[in-house]
Amino acid sequence: MQVLVVDERKEVVPEPYVIRLGGWTLERYLREAPEHARWEFAYGEVLVYSPASAEHQDQVGFLYRLLAGYCETRGWGKVLMGPAAVRLSSEVVREPDLFVLAPEDVARAHGSPLQVRPVLVVEVTSPSTRRIDLIEKAQDYAQAGIPEYWVVDTDGGAVVAHRLREGLYERTSVTAGRLESQAVPGFWLDVGWLFRRPLPPVAECLRQIVG
């Protein structure tokens, strides 16, 4: 199935958007969702996202290289980035911007959607996804038992860290300074790095993290 979003003049819509298509089943989603685009399934709806901006991809790429470099250096787990579908339940399949698997789950990470539970999920907001990332996905990830969830809130200039406590997330909004992961042992970052323009060199940041 192909979706093309156009305005009243039949010109392609340039602004960020999210389309919700109701009446879908998980089976239809798995059969028809394209691999090259970001589609998610949640409670009978398919969510179709507009292409990511260059700024969004820069932040996702920066975080991926930090996390992947750290995990490779420490020999701990595996980092994947979207579009990679993760099945959270029989009703929800999400495609996080990036996520980390624990070492014991790496061997089971194959096929699509993945049937393993990440220990850390990271989403970078855009104008069209901010509410989804901060509210809807937080509920889904908590219900799936994902220990830690970070939202890079580009509009708010903060990283909103969610940590699972007795089945619910406790939220902490960090606007500056060091943010330590509780799910990836020893990993941390300086939140200010994410909002510099241009972004700082990954190698320099990784040297500080690894120590």
C-alpha cells in the first residue's frame, strides 16, 4: 500500500504530518506496511509518519553513534535504529528512533517485527510527533515493561527520562548537565551536546563517556 499526502492543489504536503488509518489488523499491518517508510500499528490504527527532517536525523545519528560506540567498547548489548519494528504486544508495534538490547537478547533479535524487549528506547520529537512520543509511546513502553525511555524534546530543549517503577514511569526532565542511564551500565551523556549547533564531534564525546 502506498500513501501520498497532497494539498487541495494536489501538491505534495511539505510539512511534518502523522496520518492515522483506522480499521487495520496486526496481520494486515505485517503484510502491507512498507519496509522503507515509518509505519506503526497501535490499537487498530496504522500511523504513517512524514519523512524525517535533516535535523532530526542528525540528532538520531549522533545518539546512535554514541550508544553504539559505547556498547562496542564495553562489549555490552546491541544498538539498533529505525525503521526497525518492535512488537510490544498483540495490539502495538512501534518503530523507535533507536533502542538498546541487553546482551542476553541479542541472539534473538532477528526478523520483523522484533520479538525482544529493549532495555532503553530513545525517541527524538518533531512538531508532528511530540504528543505521541511524550504521552502515547510512554504508555505503550511502560506497559511493555521497557525499563528506560528517553525522549529528546527538541521544542522543550530537554531530555525527558522515563524510568520504570512498579509498572509505571517516573519522569525527569533534564535541560542541562549529565544524564546517566540506569539500563545501560555506565552510559551517560551531557544533555547540552544534543542541542549544540553544530553537534559536537562524536569521538570527543565518546572519549569523555568511556573515560
